Amino acid sequence: MNEKEQKYEIEIDAEQQGVRIDLVLSTALAETSRSFIQKLFEKGKISVNGKTCDSKKYKVKTGDRIEIVIPEPEILSVEAENIPLDIVYEDDDVLVVNKPKGMVVHPAVGNYNGTLVNAIMYHCGDRLSSINGVIRPGIVHRIDKDTSGLLMIAKNDAAHESLSKQLADHSITRRYRALVYHNFKEDEGTVDAPIGRDPKNRLRQAVTEQNSKRAVTHYRVLERFGGYTLIEAELETGRTHQIRVHMAHIKHPLAGDVVYGPKKHTIKADGQMLHAKVLGFVHPRTGEYMEFDSELPAYFEEILNKLRKDTNKNG
């Protein structure tokens, strides 16, 4: 392994016993493609208990230690692609877009095309901040592949610095809609628990005291469906997978979340049911506070409507 490669380890727990290794990896490497995972097998980059595993059909056992070596990125440049964008607001400094579920924000190992960055490069040309480099031009913050909703893009370095400072100062408004498992006893609450890499699975995040940072999520109940609850979650901090990790930590994992939720889901959502609905910030040039709101995606509304019907029928 050379110094530019990245190594991750996963320890298999009892719930994963008997699952095919390629399915375990597709969950762990949720932001990458299946073809990339297949290439890892072909290149001998997957090992189980210290021995190279060349069969994606291997069924893991409790206690197995899987090691994944991610090769150094081969990408040298990012190409602009004519991908439709749902633009909520745009001026010479800032672009606010509504990202669809299933779209990766920026190119990374295993996903070099079809990302939001490819799309905004086509739309904006060279009118993007350069602070985050060639892979992430204009990107101030990100949301996960299967999370939909609002993102702000900086179109110049001055705007990027202003928006980044607001993020660091926790002054940006970010409110999400999430469908989670189980009913809450209370109507609102706060999770204040540090987040860092999961010691047992370096590809996941977890509430941990080891090499972690403070993370704070405020939530309030919007609708109750018996076995599920629709909540609004507001970020005070912005750690990787924060809402997903915090909700799982308090035993209310997100419906559809294949990484932090139960192994089997009764709701077929193809990924976590999480939508970045409200985004507010002070405009970098004018100093005016601006706030944007986006509608829930159609699939999200359909699932909620079904739950409402089932609740009314049983109630």
C-alpha cells in the first residue's frame, strides 16, 4: 500500500452474519458505485482476516475483519456536464440549488461523473470559487448522496470565505425533514453528543469520545404515525452524517437508512428519508439575511400520505 492509498477496516457484527460481502461493502461505501466495488475485488484491494478476498459472493461471519484499500484517485480534472439543475436562487455571488436524492455532491473515489459539481461547472463556467480546489469548486457544505434538498454554492472566493465563516460561527439556518422510527415521548429535544469515526467501522461515523468533535442537533415532532415520526431537525453544528448518527444514537434511526438504521426496512425508500428543507444565510455582499424553503420530494410525500392513511384507518 502506498502513502496515497486509504485503508479502512470493518468488524462484522452478529446482525451482518451470512450477508454477502459485496452487499456489506455497498452499504459501507454508500457514496460509491457497485462497479467501483467490483474493481476493488479485481485489484485485490479487499481482504478478510488478513487474506485477500476475490469473491464478492463470500458470506461474512460474525467477528470477520474486512480491510478495504482505496487506491489513490486517478482523476486529474473534473469535466463540466450538461445535467439539469433545480435552481432556487442565483446572483453574481451565490447559487442555491435543490439537490435531488441519489446525486453525489462532488466527485470522489468511485464517483467521478454525474455529480452536482459536474452540473454547476457546466452552468457557471469559470464563475465558481476556487478555495476548495478542482474537485469541489464552489462547494461550501455538502449533503449525502441520498439526502435531498438545499445547498448553497459560492461563485467567488469572497463569497466562499463569508459563507464558510457563517458555517463556522453556527449562524446559518439549516432545517431538515426526517422520517424516523418509533414514537417520541416528548415533543422536542436536543442531542448534544460528539461525533467521530466509528472505532469498529472506519467508514461510518458514531457517537464517540475518541477523536471526535462536538455535535448538536435540535429536533421537534411534526407528525406521529405510531411506528414512525416525522420530525424537523435543525443543525447547530455540521458533522458528517450528523442527523443520521444522532437519531440512531437515541434509538430513532431514519427510515430507509441502510448504514445507521435496521438491516430490514418496512418502508422502501431506497436510502434515508432526509430532506434539507430550509436554508438561511447572510448574503456575502449585501449583508441581507436570506432564507429559502423547498418542497418535500414526491416520493417523500407519497410515503407520508400512505402513513397518514394507515394511521387514520387504524385510529
